[in-house]
Amino acid sequence: MNVCTFGSAEIFLASPCSTTADCLVTDLHMPGLDGLGLQRELNRIGRRFPVVVMTAFPAAAARMACARLGAAAFLEKPIDPDALLDRLEAILP
């Protein structure tokens, strides 16, 4: 897997990777545009690819909101690296 990292959702959206990424792993709670806002913006601009949302605050309402927006997974922190890799392998073609 080739991985790119970004300091914020806004930086990701402004990068060429936002149009070429096959998958996105994001946090739910971030300064500026949060994980839900990022999913909404991706949907608004027509970028549909698997989004994995992770959070240390797994409220049921947040889980449902992510699912409604099309998140492929909602994972609780701390993240088990092997579980994340297994999920990504299942999601990606």
C-alpha cells in the first residue's frame, strides 16, 4: 500500500490525493473540518471511496452518522494495527 498523510482534512481536500485515493482513514474528531464534515464534503464533490473512521469517543450517534454518510468502517481507539490492516484488505479491491 502507498500511504499519504495530511495534517488536516482541509490539506487532504486541497491535495491531488483527494482525487486519486482508493481509501481514506480519518479521525472523527479533528480541528477544523472533522471526520463527519470531511465525509460530507467528499460526498458533495462526488468522491466516493471507502472511508474508515476512527475515534476514541465511539458514541452510537456518531457511528450512525458515519454509516449514513457511507463510511466503510467505524473503529475505536486504540486501534489494533493488525485489525486495521485486515479491514483495509477487506475493503480494497
